[in-house]
Amino acid sequence: MRLCHPHRLAAVLAALSAFALAHGQSPSESTDFPALNAQATQTRLPGKFVWADLYTDNPAEAAKFYGGLFGWTARPHERNGRTHIVMSNNGQPIAAIVGRKASSANHTARWIAFISVSDAAAAISAANQAGGKTLAPSHSFSGLGMRAIVADPDGAPIGLMQSGSGDPADFPSKDGDWAWFELFSKHPQAEGQFYASVFHYEVSADGRANKESHYILATGDSHRGGIQPLGAEPDAQPDWLPFIQVGDIDATIAHASNLGGQVVAPPTAPELASRFAIMSDSTGGVFGIVQFVNDTNPATTSALGTSTNSH
């Protein structure tokens, strides 16, 4: 999907103010981003997915979509003349929606996930040595901490975050939370080696029949994400897909359609205690939704079947 030319900044800010007022938020902007932990702990969980950015040419529309669909609240923050709309779920900051630059207007809206690291500079160096490439060098975001974006050897972008307040503790995900992250890759096994070397994941084969080329990324007892082969479509590109937990996948799809979203891949039948689907938002950003169910054997869990400590 191709997007329209970016809105002028004044129009975007006006729309943001209207959206913020409608949701009980102050339209004033802050230069300080919210910390991942309201009470700083300095606890680090390297390998945990802790954040995601949506880059789109219509951030106000995207904020309206995700707020309407998941109940996320929005608050604009200003950095170097560029507005970031920070989205929170039940008061926990989890994402930002960022307006694309004019030079990026012909690119599709996309989510970029961020993985916790203890040392951003060391992680960037490790990524480059392992065959990756720096896309955005490390920068300090007041409140959030140090952030950077690299590309893995297949070209899929992935963010690094060294939180300034420590990482949120592992906990069972709730509706509206990030629940899983899946990498679609041309070379799943080689990509697993890259992520193991940079983020110190334990990489294991999925183990299910017909899933020989699927891999699970874990730290200790926590499954963090997965890797599977990229589809055969001519325009398919390696990328990470974030999944958001929902209580009713069918109702969420119906609601998303009313908000301007579209179904990319319809809901699956229950498998490993979960159902999932892939959607696009009203600006073209692609994301997944997952509903955890209780009518399958909870002892047989892997990939999207692990709702606890999965993100």
C-alpha cells in the first residue's frame, strides 16, 4: 500500500490537539519522554521486547486508530522539531507514533520493534560485526534512554533500547499489551545465529511437525520472539511483525474494520492455546493480534502459545 504525501506540520499538530482534548489529554507538548518504569529500578532484561515505533505519514490518524481499537492513550512529545505521539496501555508507555519525513512519503507505514540491551554502543558494534548495518546511530531520548536502529543481515530493521529507568518486569500480558514478535526471514537459521550473537538469545527449533525452519528466541525461561521463513510473494520483504493481545479476536477485527483497518491474514483456528490474525491499520501499518484461549493443552506451549513472559 502506498501512502499519500505527508500532512503539513500545522495540520498534524492541530489534529493531535483535537485528539488529545477528546481523550482528556493536554494538547501541550513535552520534550521529556515518559520512562519505561515510573519508579526507576535499573533492572535489565536484555533480549526483552520493550517498545515499538510506528512510522507513518499520518500520525494523528494512526493514534486515533490504535486508541479506538485498544484503548491506548496518546500524548504528543517533541524532539528536534519532530512530533512523537507516545501511546500507553493502562498507563504503561509501550510505543510511539512518528511522522515520516517528506523524503519517505512513498514508503509504506511500518512498525519497528525495540529490544532491551544493557549497552547500546556494544550492541551496535556486535550487530555490525555479525553482518548487520547501523540505520540510525545511538541517540539519547530524555526519559526513555539510549536508542538506535540496526538492520540484520537480511535487511530487517530492529531497534535497540538501553532504558534510562530499567526494564519493565516480566508479567503475564494483558489485553492491549505486546504479546509476541515474529521475524519473517529469508534465512531463518542464519538470522537466529545473528540474534543469538547480538542479543544473547538461546535459539531452538520450534519442534512441531512442518515447522523445521521455525525458531524460538528465548532468554532463560522466557520466550521472547520467533523466526519463520518469509513467504514466497514477489514483494515480500524480511521484517519483524509485532502482535498485540486481545480478548476477542473476531470482535477486534470487526471493530478495526469500522476504524479503517483491513484484514491481511484471517484468524487461525486455535493452536497451542492461541488464535492470531494479521491486520493493517488505517494508515497502512501492519501488525498482528493474538487471543489466548483455554481449550487446548496448556502443557504444550511454544511460540504464540506462551502468554506469560513472552515479551
